Amino acid sequence: AIDFLEKCLTFSPKRRIEVGEALQHPYLAPYHDPQDEPTAEPIDPSFFDFDNGEQSGKEALK
């Protein structure tokens, strides 16, 4: 558990464990069930476009 946490909490993103590597870590092996994998449709990237140039806040309410 300590090895897993150290790798996940490494400050430098370049040295931090990636998601795929984290999921393959031996600490998580007992919790992985290939028959019970969640699935979802991909999210449209525009969903994350919060800064689309529209006014918000007090200026938009005037």
C-alpha cells in the first residue's frame, strides 16, 4: 500500500505513476474483476469548454 501511495502522490507529474500503471499495481489486484468493468459512452470534449468567450457572473446579469 505504501509503494502504491508513494507512486500516486509523487509531486512531479513526469515521475508520477500513470493511470494504466496504477490500475496494474499489485496492491489493486485483489479488487480487479474483469467481469465487472464499468462502461460509458465517451464524453464530448466540448463539455469541458468552460471558457467559451461568453460572459458570466455579474456582467452577464446586467
